[in-house]
Amino acid sequence: MKLAVDSVLCSIKDAEAKEILHRRRSYVEEDDVVGFSHDTEALVKQLIDGSLRRNVVSIIGMGGLGKTTLARKIYNNNDVKNYFDFRGWAYVSQEYRVKDLLLEILKGVTPLPKLKKSILKAELKEELLQGLEVKYNSNKDKLKGTLIEDLKGIKEMNDEEIKKALFEFLESIKDESLKILLLHFADEIYKRNVEGWEDMNDDEFKSVLIKCLKDKRYLHIMDDI
């Protein structure tokens, strides 16, 4: 089952920065979201009480109407969380590659059959820690008291804990320009770390994804189609 959302790009000059921001905009302060109660209730009911077959539910409209916000409200609904075995979110945009979308979906599915776990290579881990230290020293006023002030705590985590803690922290940064800068830096490190995925073709990705989702209820948001 897929929930398709048409969204509009924010007004940031740098195209790459815009994509990073959109791909990571899953962080939404739920307490700040108002309205949509009737729409949310109707769509949640459609998702939970709908057909057992795969379905596509579309949220369409002009830019700025709050389509992504509504989708996020549904995505984080407790009934939805409890009903689906897997939930995922991917940013599509006007320019995309099917392979990149499949890879983004697969990264959210565990376990990953035939794919290696994302174990951070030693040299990249060191580069990540050094880079975070440099960026902290350049932004002490904005990052004091945060996760990356004391890198000793990060060093003691395993790779999965580092990735989870790091991106959760980066998502919570309120300064958008600083958030984009740090997300871009971390994204590049982890993109260079992926092993065994680049050589797979679209059909192989599809086959693996089918095996991952077989016999599961799943909800996947395709944002900004």
C-alpha cells in the first residue's frame, strides 16, 4: 500500500541543499501540527479498513496546502504504527532514478536478505568523528551541550547506534542551514560506506524488496511525486 504525496520544493537556491532538506524532512513537531483531523481520520480508516491487496492512496493539491504535513500526521498515527509491520518514507521529486528509490526503501527494511549490514569502515568512522569535531568547533554557540560536543560517547557506540543517534540528533537541529550542512556531511560518509549495493540492477533490487516485504503489511510514503 502506498500513499502518494505531491509536494513543492522550498525556496533554497542550492539545488543539492534542497534535495537534502526534502529527503530528511521526516522530522515534524507533532505538537505544532494543527487541523487535518477529519482528513487524517478518513485516510487512517481507508488504510486500516481497506482491501488486503496493494493499494495507492493519493494526496493531491497545490503547493503549500500541507500535503506532506498531513501524510506525516498519518504516518505517525499510533493506529497506523500498530497496524503495519513496516513503514517507510522516500522523497521522489521531478528527477529520480528507480534504483535510488528502491535502495532508499530497502535501507529502512530489516533484516536485509543478501545485503551486508551497514558497518562503518574504520577510515570512514575516523573521518566522520574528525569532521564532526571540526564542525562543532566552528559552531560551538549552536551545538554546545549537544551530542557531538563530547565525541567520546559516540566512539563507545556500535555502528548501528552511531548512525541512529547521529541522524536523530541532526534531524532535531532547528537551524536549517546548519542542519543541511551536517546532514550533507553525514550523508556523504554513509554513501561512501555502502558495499555490495551499487552492483545490483533494478530487477535484483526489486527481487530483494519483494522478499523483505513478503507476508507483511506495509505502508510506504512516496513524497513529492
